Amino acid sequence: MTAPLLSLTGLTKAYPGVVANDDVSFDIRPGEVHALLGENGAGKSTLVKMIYGLVKPDSGQMLLNGVAFAPTEPRAARADGIAMVFQHFSLFDALNVAENIALGMEMPPPMRDLARQIRSVSETYGLPLDPYRTVGDLSAGERQRVEIIRCLLQDPKLLIMDEPTSVLTPQEVQILFETLRKLKSEGTSILYISHKLEEIRALCDQATILRLGKNVGACVPSETSARDMAEMMVGTSLQTPERSGRAFGEPAIELSGLSAASPSEFGTALKNIHLSVRKGEVMGIGGVAGNGQDELLAVLSGEIPEPSDAIKLMGQPIGRLGPNQRRALGLLAAPEERLGHAAAPDMSLTENALLTGAVREGLTSGGFLRWSAARGFAENIIQAFDVRTPGPDNAARALSGGNLQKFVIGREVLQRPEVLVVNQPTWGVDAAAAAAIRQALLDLAAKGAAIIVISQDLDELMEIADSFAALNEGRLSAPRPTAELSIDEIGLMMGGAHGMEVAHV
Amino acid sequence: MDLSAINPVLLIASLMVAATPILLAAIGELVVEKAGVLNLGVEGMMIVGAICGFAIAVNTGSPLVGFVAAAIGGAVLSLLFVLLTQVALANQVASGLALTLFGLGLSALMGQSYVGVKPPAFAKLDIPGISDLPVVGPILFSHDLVLYFGLALVAAVWAVLKFTRAGLILRAVGESHDAAHALGYKVVRIRTMAILFGGACAGMGGAYISLVRVPQWTEGMTAGVGWIALALVVFASWKPWRVLLGAYLFGGITVLQLNLQAAGVAVPVEYLAMSPYVITILVLVILSQQKSSAPAALGRIFHASQ
């Protein structure tokens, strides 16, 4: 057994009111792919931030190659051979690829040499990238390549990857894994954080599982089932959403020949979309982020007006109606971005409940707000969806991502929609909460609502959707029943690997 | 009406003088905004610079020392803005407006005993032979040092932002402070330095009014130049050379309309007086029609959580 590259002993970090890491110890050996597993709020991010020098531990120590290691800032960690690919990309949209990479380096060479280095590294590892493109124009997968190449140029001994595959197509994931395996064979260690247990089983040599800040166990992923790992993370046994056999009714919503320009500069226009979802049907819409998902939601919710006949709800043309008129008719939507789109961050949960619930729940009368009714509605959501918060007077911003997601979805589900459109319903939500949200969507469908789930999580779509269609560069493929589809076929429907060549390694 | 009384050579020479205060203030604010900070206190920092420079120049007899004092004065006042927005995380718009009001009041207090005093004259460049050349001489080679400094500063800011690592880091902080922080850059420190630089530039711009352009001290003598500088930065799409263009355009039309007034053109004075504002804004709006290039983090408060 080789000596560990990085050895953590008794790391503890407390924030006011919460212990993020409590006496965490484990070792990472050279050339090992080590998985860090845990639910939201289990303390994974805090732990890697300590290794990367962004957060100082309260107690405990780290040894790097047997020498005490206490980086005070990321620069020090990078100097010692630690590199990190962030969960939320730490890129600058207005700058080009080479500039972004230069910002992550200590002593960057002149731009022209750097551009050459970027090309050579990207060829070696099968990650094609043009150094002079503006990052704002890149796809999610390409952005991640920028981050990875930024790390690789520093010749790291330990590469930390925080949720790297959440935005990639299956083919892109394969390419990423090829790259990681090549790095591993060169002796680089990788600390890999993910929710996706099957990926961890395919890639990782060792796994450490965190729950509520504590190290609750280790396992060898290839020898442990995904279900066992999930139960170690959650601490209880896991419930899989139940799909009851449903008969589909009349078409509830129909889109025909719908096209729309994107309101944002880096967005994707929708091109000639046809879609029909029946009562009781869950339609899953997959695709890599930035292929028109946000635009599709905006068109359905009424944020982007359309020609009247392009959208029909129960046969009634509604293309020109705004969001509130559509809500009154039973078409509700929950957008992806929780803070700022689905919820107003600095307003209380009661106020947020009012914002979309006013029409259907009768929370206003004669232009005046009915505060007690609104509060009751908010309390209803909190109770029904197990939102963990001291009460409905708390600001939306104060909730953790997963809890706010439960609130946002619950708010729409409880309004008894005829048609519900959700974008990324379980993004950043831990396994137990995700299962609860999926179950709520299925229950709603069982009561006869039509549901459109836009998601990048294919496992999720396979689990709950009856039919699947893929968005690719603003075009929607013809829907197919999910039961007939394999992951590979879905990947191809999503547009394959977007012109990427498989790494020659 | 006698348009022949307008001498184009003198017109160009004096437009350069008229444009320099705006140019200095605007190029400083450009750096501040590129770092993602919106400081609306330019007017206040200018007028404090104007009185600091004026007082020190009168007392030491050296306008150059006066300019250094003006830069320090403007920077010290901007330190207050740093304290409010970078340390106390106060709203930048409100803090900037407060800074302007505070600067106007403070300068009036400081300048009470300087009303009616004449400052020492600034030496102009005089290269025998070259400065006496016809046309080129008066336009290019017979100004004071600060005017040349202003031009050099535009070139320097452009080059630093475009070609150096320091400039790249500054732009990165202005694009996304969270990402810059995650990479380990000291967002608050970088922004503080940018704000101080902006304050120093605004101070010098103010002193240029009180020492060169008008040579005297009167209360509120910057008369909105700081606001014009702020507008210039936006309409120039945060590009240094366009700031220069805008400043010269504004200065040029200001001087031209004064000349036209003197020549007795049959246009109401009010229209002539408003023409510099209207034309400058019009030209720059047309120039900046393509996509907005505002720094993405402009005016947003940075808080290093966790």
C-alpha cells in the first residue's frame, strides 16, 4: 500500500448554528479516484474548500505527502499542486478562453504561448477548445473543458471535481471519464464529488460518505450497489417513486409550429416546435443546458408571447395570453433558477406564495392582499412538502437550495394545475428530497394533470417520464415512449456529443 | 455675425484645454467601473480636488504641487466611498450621491478664504522652434504638462487593461467577483485600489478647472462636469479611446458654441448652450449601439460568504 498523497485528520469547521464538518478523516492515495458522497448540506463543499484554501478549518490537520499542509488561500493550494473544477463554473463570460485560463495561473506565459499550450493540452486529453473564443458563447460542456484545461496546465497532483457531469450529455461524460482515466494513469489523484452513484461506481476506486458533516463510512464503489450507497448517504432506506398505471386522456396542451427568438444575448431561439401532451401524461424533455430549455419554459409560462394559435390549452388558443391569464386557465410553471426567477430572494415565503398563488388560490380581493389566506397557503406548502424552515416569514434567500426547490414546486403543485411545466425540478436537491418531488409530480399526473418536465438529469426523466423528447439547438425531436429507449439512444436524440471527437488515448 | 473671427487653430488648442477635466475624471471612473464599482461621487471628488489643488498651489506657489495635492484630496475623499461600499457594504448609488453632496459642501467650507485669490500660472510647454511652428505648434506643443499627462493616461489605461495581467485581473473582478474570489483574487483590495485611482484622477480633473481652465476659485465651479464624465464612460462603452473622443467632442462643441455666441450667430443662446450635451450624447449613443459591454458585476455588492 502506497503512502497517501493527502491525509485528512479530524477536520472540523463550524458556522454559526451549524457544524459543516465534524471530525472528518480520510486519505487519498496517489493515482486514486476518490469519491466524496453525501446529500446537500452534508459538508462536501466545505470540505473541499478547506483543501483548496478557501475556508480555514477550526481544528484538525491535513498532510500533503507527509508534510503539514494548511493553505491560507487558493494560490497556496495551487502552488502545492491542488487544482479544482468548480460546481458553479468560476468563469468570466465576457473574457476569452485564454484570458480565463490565464486568470487561474500563477505565472501565465504571454498569450500567444499560452494559446499554443492550451491547444496542445486540449489535443493530448481529447478536449478540443479554441483559445480565442469568448466564454459566454460556449456550451456547458465546453465551459467545463476550459476549467479542466486551466487545472491541467498547472500539472496538478490532486484534481478536485465538484459535480462535473451534471451538465453533460452521456457521450460528453464518457469523454470526460476517458480524460480522467488518463490522468489517473499518469499518477494524478482525483477527488470526485457527485450525486450520480452509477458514475461513481464506474469511475472511482474509493468512496467516503458524509452525512451531516460526519464521515459515516467508506466503501469500494465498484463492489457496492448504488442503492446501498444512497442509503448510507441518507441514513434510512430510500423510497423509489411509484408509477401507477395511468390512462392518458385528451390532449391538454398542444404546441404547433412554435418559434421564438431568445430574449437573452447568449440564448437559443426555438425553431418550429410541435408537441402534444395528454392529460395524465408526464412528458420528459431532455437536452444539454442552453439548447432552448429556458426559452421553452418562458414560451409555455407566457413570458414570451406567441401567435395565438401556436399554443392551445384544452383546444383553446392561449398564445397571446400572459402568465396570470394562463394561470387562471390552469397552466402553471416553475422555472429553473430558484433565486430571482422562481422566487424573489428577499421576500418572505408568504409573499412568494402570493406571487404565483394569488390568481388560483384567491389570495387577493378587490386589489387588496389577503394576508391570512396567503400565510395559510404558505404554511400548507411548507407542511405538505416538508420544507425545513422556521416559518413562512423567513426570506426565500435564507432557505437552502433543496428546501427552496421543494417550496417552489410545492407552490405550483398545490394550486391543482391542469398543466404543469417544470424546469430542472430536482437540480441540486439531495436524493430524499428529489424522490419526494418526483413522487409529487407523479401523483399530480395520476390525478389527470399533464406534466412537462424539462431536465438535464436523464435518470430522472427515465424514472418519471412516460414520453421523452430532446431539445437540441432550439429544435425538439419527436417524442417517444421512455419504456422503449436506452440511454445511448437518448444521447443520440440529444445531438450526440456536439461535434466532439472521442478522446484518442 | 462674423464667423471669420473664429480662429480654427486657437479653437482646437482651447478645446483640448476644455476637454481635459472631463477626460481625467472619466478615465478614472472608467477604471473604477471596469472593476465593477459604480461611484457616482465623481462631481464631489472633482470639486474637493479643485479646492485642494487651488489652496496648495496658492500656498506653495507651485501648481504642480497643487495637482499632486488635488490627486491626494480626491483619493482621500474616495476613501470614504471605499469605507461605505467595500467595508460597510452600503449601496453604491446612495453612497456615491452622498459623496457628491458631501464634497460640494466640504469644498465650499475649505474654499471660503480663497475666493478672489489668483493662483500661480502653470508653465506651458515651450520648445524653441517647435512650439512656434504655425498650426502644429499651438495645437500640439504649447500646452501645460497636465494636458499631456491626461492623454498619456488614456493610452496607459488602454494598454494596461488590454495587455497586462493587472488589467486582466481588474476586468475579471468587474465581470464576476464571485468567480474572481473563488480563484483567490482579493476582490475588495483590487476594488479599493481602483476607487482610489478614480478619486485621484477626478481630483486632478477638478484642479485642472480651478488652476488652468478658469484660474480662480468659486463655489460649485465644477458645474456638473463630473456628471458629464460619468455619462461619457457609459456612452463610450467603457472603452478608453472613446472616452477621449467623447471628451474632445464635448470640449470642442463647448468652445465652439462660446465662439459662436461671441460671433453673434442668430440662434438663441439656450440652444447653443445645450448643444455640447445633446451632440456628445447623440454621437456616443450611435457609437455604442452594438451590444452593451458593461462590466457584468457593475454596482453589485460583493460579500465573501464562507
